Amino acid sequence: MKVLYDTILKAIYIGRPNRFVVTLDLNGESVLAHLPNPGRMWELLFTGVTMYIVPHDKPDGAMALLSCSIQTTATMWRNI
């Protein structure tokens, strides 16, 4: 099995300033992360939803973090 990410961080969704950026609470600190899905996602993005993010170390990237999934129930995640 191929491991895609070495580090996965758990954060809480706060808001979405634009189509490609989300504001998250990461260990008590407000951070911005890239959201690769520009769709509305109104059925998934609620304040307080758990999101999983990974460090994005692309040298020319605008964001240091990349959103990769949303936890929708205790045992279900949605990749974004």
C-alpha cells in the first residue's frame, strides 16, 4: 500500500473566505489551508466539522497547508 502523506493533521473548520481557501482551528491557532475542490460543498462544510489537512511544501505555493478530507460521521470521511 502506498502512503501518500507522512503527516496528517486534524483541524476544525471555521469558515471559507473564498472558493479555494478554508479557515481552520489547528490546536487553538487559526490557519488558512488550500481547498482543492472549488464547488459549493454546502452539505459538508459546517462550522465545527473535523477536517484533515497535510503540510503543503510546494515552494511556489501560496498556502502551507492542503485540505484532504472531511469527517462526516464517526466512521466516515469524504476526500476533497
